[in-house]
Amino acid sequence: MDYQSPDGANLRESTLTRDQLVTVIKCGLPGRDMPAFDRLSYTDDRCLGRTQADLDRMGLTLPDPAATLQAREVERLVDFLLSKVVGRGPMDRAKCVDFWGEEVDVCTEY
Ligand code: HEM
């Protein structure tokens, strides 16, 4: 099986705060290929004061997310990222097994 490296950022190396993580997930990163997961992002000014018209004027596009997330889902996702991924240092065997909850094949690479 071919392994494809993920499209996104390495979140283990992220230095974003909790609030910044929530904002990036809800609002995406216009012009930088990270989709916005808030269904209403850019329909009003909730994303850094910007609307779709602002993005159009600035020539910034966003990919569509595969699905959108409720605010409480984003909060839980960020809880998870902060407990297991962001700021937790490089992946190793113990963290890999903890992440998956059991010994899985993919952890043998560590
Ligand atoms: C729910 C799933 C996702 C979460 C939680 C997530 C989270 C994040 C976060 C927090 C960042 C900022 C990292 C930093 O600056 O420290 C980021 C960046 C990025 N994400 Fe996502 N992401 C998700 C899905 C995706 C998907 C589906 C794609 C692409 C199809 C994507 C593409 C990117 C890219 C390209 C960046 C880096 C942009 C740059 O640094 O220029 N992300 N993501």
C-alpha cells in the first residue's frame, strides 16, 4: 500500500494557542489550502471580520471541507489535539500506541 503524506500542516509542530486553533479550524486559512469547517464562515463577519466579498476582493480562495463541524465539535477536536498532538513533541512508538489505543502496524515504523 502506498503511503501518501497528508496535505496539511504538521500539527505536532504547531505553536498556535487554543483560541487560534479554534479559529483556524472554523475559518480555514484563506489562500493557503486549509478549508474552513464552520458552515457559516464568511457568510457574516465571524472570521476575523472578513466576508466572502472581502476574500473575493483580495483574490483569496478556500477549498471546500469534506464536511462541516458544529462549534462544540471543534471545541472537542481542539481538546483532543492539545492533549495528544499540538505541543506534545515528535511522534514516537509510545505516543503512536497511545494515539491508536492499541499496538497497530503503523506504529512499527517508530
Ligand atoms: C478537521 C481536520 C483539520 C484540522 C483539525 C486542521 C487543522 C489545521 C491547523 C490548526 C492548521 C494551522 C497549523 C499552524 O499554523 O500551526 C492547519 C494548516 C493547514 N491545513 Fe489543516 N486541518 C484540517 C484539515 C485540513 C484539510 C482537509 C486540508 C487539505 C485538504 C488541510 C490543509 C492545511 C494546510 C495546507 C495547512 C497549512 C497552511 C500553511 O501553513 O500555509 N487541513 N490545519
